[in-house]
Amino acid sequence: DSGVTQTPKHLITATGQRVTLRCSPRSGDLSVYWYQQSLDQGLQFLIQYYNGEERAKGNILERFSAQQFPDLHSELNLSSLELGDSALYFCASSGIPEASGDAYQETQYFGPGTRLLVL
Amino acid sequence: GENVEQHPSTLSVQEGDSAVIKCTYSDSASNYFPWYKQELGKRPQLIIDIRSNVGEKKDQRIAVTLNKTAKHFSLHITETQPEDSAVYFCAASAGNTPLVFGKGTRLSVIA
């Protein structure tokens, strides 16, 4: 168990609908990342939040949005859903980067994922 | 931006043999290189990582090597076991930027 939780585990919905995926990071972690993994595909980075602020954006569609709340949990909102949005959605969290010499990425710990099926 | 290439996409080995997965990256500023193992339907789990200030790191049957000059890094699994069967992903990041993942290698260990 990584300490990162995600709800729901599974979600089945119809095209055109809107869903919200939830992620709670490990205790003490300030960064949350969202990834999309389609069938037999790699992990596509969507967006990162750090302590409530958007830190980096990847290949996130305009129909998708996210936010991180004061208690550090994050939500990913997917709207106007299409068949191609069916995928596993993972969130990951990481701690505070060390303030020493070269900055580097802290280890990311992944949640169990939400499997979204759009019919 | 960073681009990570991973080879091979599939790999089959006999139990007890070694497996090697290779990745190349494009951004010379990248300084963090983790490897994740993902079993079917499960979360990616970190198995080993290396930072650019070292060339090799080992943890029991798993080792990672890094060649900064050539911009490539490799995962070595020795004495493979059936439970090593999974998809393995490499990744790279520069500074505090998000990880960029390779497309994954499906490893099958045949008993």
C-alpha cells in the first residue's frame, strides 16, 4: 500500500457526461500528479499541483480540469466524456524537494487508480 | 521537452536468466531516473531509482546503470522468477519537472 488513495475504483458512464475522480496523497506530501493510462499504453502526464497551486501541465484536454484543496486532496474533473476517454486514471504524490544542490524530482508514489469506462 | 525511448517493448526470458531493459533520454539536464513495475490492473510501483550523481545502484536482484554521456540508463534483473513478470516503465525528469515515462516493456518469465 503506497498510502495514496483514490476513489472511486471503477466508474461507468455515458458519452457527454461529467465525472469527478478523487485522490488523497500520502500524509505530508504536497505534490499531486494525475496520469492517464489507456489500454496497453504508457503513463501520460496530465497535470501537477503543489500545495494548492498548479505547478505543471502536460497533455491535458480542455475538457479536463483539476484542483487541489487546502487539505491537499485533489480532484480531476472530466467533462463532455467521449469513448476515447476510457482509461485508467492514476494519481501520484511526492514530498517536498530537498533544498540542496541540484534540485531533483522526489519519488512519486501511485494510488490504485480509477478505471473509467465511457459507453 | 524530454523524450524517453524504451526497448524492447516485449521481452521473454527463461526462469533464472537475466533480463535487461534499456532507455534513452533526450534532455541532458535530466537527473532523476526511476523504474516502475506494474502488474496487470495494479498501480505502478517504484522498484529502484538512480540520480545523476551515481553511475550504478543495486538492490538484491535488481540493478540500474546510468551513462550520462550517452544519455541512457538500463534495468538489470538477475535470476528472474515468474513473479517478475509485469510491465516495467522507465522515466526521467530534469530538476523538479514532472516525470516523462517510456512506453513500457512487457516482461514474461517462463518457468
